[in-house]
Amino acid sequence: MIKFLCEIWLNYNESVVSNYLSLPMPEKIIILDFGSQYTQLIARRVRELNVYCEIHPFNHLPELDNTIKGIIFSGSPYSVRQADAPQIDFVMLEERFPILGVCYGAQYIAQKSGGEVRPASTREYGRANLSFINTNNPLLKNISTDSQTWMSHADTITSIPDNFEIIASTDSVKIAAFQIKNTNVYGIQFHPEVTHSTDGKQLLENFLVDICGCIQNWTPDAFIDITIASLKEKIGNDKVVLGLSGGVDSSVAAVLLHEAIGKNLHCIFVDNGLLRKGEFEQVLDSYKHMGLNVRGVNAKARFLGQLAGIKDPEEKRKTIGRVFIEIFDEAAHEVQDVKWLGQGTIYPDVIESVSINGPSATIKSHHNVGGLPDFMKLKVVEPLNTLFKDEVRRVGKALGIDVALLGRHPFPGPGLAIRILDDITPEKVAILQEADAIYIDNLKSSGWYDKVWQAGAIFLPVQSVGVMGDERTYEHVICLRAVSSVDGMTADWSHLPYDLLAKISNEIINNVKGINRVVYDISSKPPATIEWE
């Protein structure tokens, strides 16, 4: 829930990213983002190779210090031939760092160096096999001819300067990969970060280790040691308040802070009346068993009272955000001399809140990267703001956190308020909690819970005719939603077995008064979103 603070209070400024990426990292790879849909995937693949990396917009370069071992140029939806295509000081970077250009990045290097990029005679999308490889080239070590790659570009490099060398080709793309001779600058017109490029991980490892000289020591244990040392130095003997939600991010953040400052961490768990059935009591109990200093605040009546009569989803969010901040601030003031607010911000929250179009662009309102209400007067500490969700789980496992907690599905900050597509009443909340509990319990007992990335029930603002016994009914409809995903950026609807869906539907209709129809959402993201509001 603490992430929900800045739905209302986000106040982005141009320096926010550098302020958040403050942990002392011995070495790193920089990924310059030109707007590709695959940029985060490049970062994931680099980190899977135990090398730390950061994503920065091409027009917001970080400080270029000696911790940077190399730079990767991402792809882009732009063509290098467009007048408004992303531009950087390539010569300055080329003189200082090893560079790997991917797709647009490769085309940009070629064009900036005097080569030519033209529209491809046929749009080059999908699988393609390498027909030629310079096996002596360090970028292509241990990669064999006929290796499958994944192409995704409408332009192609048609000519390169004399100081360039072609190091790989496909049947249709002569300049599939190149090196600027006597330099550590490389370009590839395929995407090594996607699983369809079968030797993509090997290629990236060749670049990171053999060319950039990276040491593969970015591990959960290393992160924990670095972070705890950094938190001790940063916070000292100050007190920190942290809002717990019961989710993975805030829980791992809490344990890290607890390891660093012990009793000076004060956790607050607010019951807004919109949690899952029994969740407030269950979560409080689990935290106390973890040794955390947690205070539970029952604020159901206050939230539901403020939400009465509101149907608009944005107004619901603003109301919940405002009331939550008020309650959290009141609880925080009961702890004497608090200096810091701990938050479970993770890396996608940071990088998705910075557009490659610059600081004037609209920022996603649900991220908590930039500002707090002035009246709270607290500094922010975010120990997870360099990690992706899967890395957070690995760190949590290394910290010994219960796997049941680490495996919990994501749950929206506003809770069931945005799963009730209508005004909020205690009766509707109770109906949805009962239906949702039956749904989740069945997913767990059937073994499907861990196969699904996120699941939940939605209360629809419609009523339908039904028959129960000899009586005609006119009652509410519950929609079930379950998706498979890696990080929530894209998602496919989960293909739950018909017999399981039938069992869940039957139990909901028979046991939840006010429901006479259950439907299942088979929409993927995109074009739909995971949540309905």
C-alpha cells in the first residue's frame, strides 16, 4: 500500500533517477534506452549473467565514471533515417567504452560512422539463421554457424565504412553483425535478449566478460551484503517507518532494513477494509513470526466512509491515497523522532517513470518515485530500487523469507476498490471477499496458484436473472481473472481447466449470497489490462 502514496503526490523532477540509484556498485553496464519494447529484457538477461546493469534514457546520460565497464545501445521504434530520431554523442562514448549496438543501436553506429541504412527490401521480422560467422571474433565465441536469431526491423544496413568488418550474416541480411576494426565497438541487427535467439545469452556473455571484462559477481548474497552496509552508513541510528502491504516488495524491503537497523525500523500495516478475506490478521501474524516490529491499524470504517457513493475509479484511487496518507502520517507521528520513510520501490517503478521524451512527458501516476506530501517531512529510503521483481524474490529467498510470502500474487494498492466496478459498500466488499477467497483457495488446492502470475475476482456492476430452487433470482455477477506473465508488462489469460472453473463457479454460487452467475475473463494484455480499473 505504501507504493500507492504517490498516486496522488508524485512530483517528478529531472534528477530523480540518479537520486534513487545510490548503492555503491563496483562495476556496471549501462543500457541506453532508445525506446525499445525489449530494453528491460536486455537488462534482465545481463543480470541473469550476474552482471549489474542500469537502464538510462538516451537523453539522460548518467555520470560516466570508471565503474562503467561497457554500454549497450537498445533498439527503438524510430528509424535512424527520421529527422527526429534519437541522437547521442557517439564519438565521445566510442572513445571511452566498449559498445554493443542492438538493432537500431547497430544501425545508428553504422550511419554515424559513414555507413548507409535503407528500408529493407522485405520487412525482416522473426527467426533467421546465421549463414556466416567469424568464429575468431570474441563477440561470437562458442556460437556456431546456423545459430537461430530473432530479427525485428524494417530498415537494414546496406553499406559500412572501410574500417568496419562484417562478422556475421544471414541468407537475407548480409550485415547481421559487425565490428569497428581495432576497437571494442560492435553492432548486431538481431535481438540476443529474446529466447528465440538461441545463442543470445552466449553472445551477451562474450560481450560482458571477454570484451568488457566484467566480473560476474552480481548475486543475491552480494546484493544483500552491499545493501545492508549501505543502509547502515546512510541511516545510522535514525528511525525509519515503513508501510507494509503483505506483498513481496514491502516485505523484502522490511527484512533488509531490519537486518541493517533492527529495532529502529517501525512497520505499519493499515487495514483499509479492502484487503482479501482474513488478510489483515494473517499478514500481521506472519510478520510477527519474522521478528519485525509491526503495528496494525484498523481503519476500515474510515476508508469505507470516505468512499461511500464514489464510482469513478480515479476518484476512488485519489480518495484511498488521501486517506491512507492521513492515517499513515498519524501512525508515523506516534513514533518519536522518525527521519526516514522506507518504501518497496523496485526498478521498473523507477525506469518506467522516466520517458525517453524527457522530463516534460507524462509520468505513470501509480509509481512512487518522486515526492512525498510536504507535511510528512521524511527522507525516503528504498533498498530495492535497483531490482526487478524476480530479483526481489531471489533476494527474499536468500534472506530466508517464507516461500509462501515470496510466492504471493501481486495485489493492487487500492485493493478490492478497483475490483468492485461500482460504488463501494460494506456489503459489496463482503461479497467479493467471499467469492475471491473461494477462488484463491481452489487455485492453491489444485496446484494452479503457483502457475498463475496474478488472479482475482471482480464484482461487476450488472445483475442477471437466475433460478435457485423454485425461485427466480436477480443477483450480481462475479468475473474471475487469472493471467500468466513474467513481470506484468504483458500478460496472457491463464487456461485454467474447465473442471476447475466449474468447481469454483459452483462453490461461489452456492455459498456466496447475492451471486448467481460467474464468468471468466479471457482477455490478454494488451489490448486489455490485468485489472479492470
